[in-house]
Amino acid sequence: MKAILSMALVLGACGLARAADDKAVDPVGTWKCEYEIGEQKRTSTLMVKKEGDKFVGTMSWADQKDEKLKDLNFKDGKLTFSAIRKIMDNEIPIDYTLTIEGDKLKGKGSAEFGDEKREWDIEGKKEKTEK
């Protein structure tokens, strides 16, 4: 009987710890992102919402607002999606793979320029929401 009670307590504690982890790793919100391409510092804003059981979102840059994200997935703390970056007359698909830990994210963006695939590091922080 003691063994069963002990096992139940351990499993219950693991369940609570997992629930706390899931809450701590929440992609929903507005994220201010920073990255560097060609030795130029750049910024973007990532906005993620939950609609039903799916995540949706947009990405904005200084010269392009509210680009809808495609193939947005979130699993095990990893957020992946694509966005189209419009620069002059060019449309550049960018793939993102970001890891979220609490209110910070880190990861990579990648795109093909001509025949060359380029990757860059991205870091971001979730904006605080007023309650």
C-alpha cells in the first residue's frame, strides 16, 4: 500500500511539474526580435495568438507590417513557421526555428538568396502585458 501511495505522489508531482513547464513555455504574445544580417543590426516583431487548438500569427519589420505566418507549429518549446519578406520587388520566403524558454526566445532564420542558403541567429524577448 505504501508503494502505491508513494508512486501516486511521485506521478502527481511529475504531472504538476509538467503543467508548470507547459505554462512557462508559452509562445502566445508579442515578441521583440533582434538579429544581424550583413553586419547590420535589424529588428522584427513576432505576434502569436491561439485560435481554438491552433496557433496563428504575424511578423512585422520596419518596412513591412503584419505578414501572416505560414505552417506555424509549436511543440516541446520549439516554434517553427515561415514568413514572406518583401524587399523592393522581391518576395523572400524565410523559415524560422525558435526555441522558447520563459519570456525569451533564441533560434535561426534561413532563406535562399540566389543559389545560396543563408542562416542568421535571432534572439527575442516577450513584451510584458498589463493586467
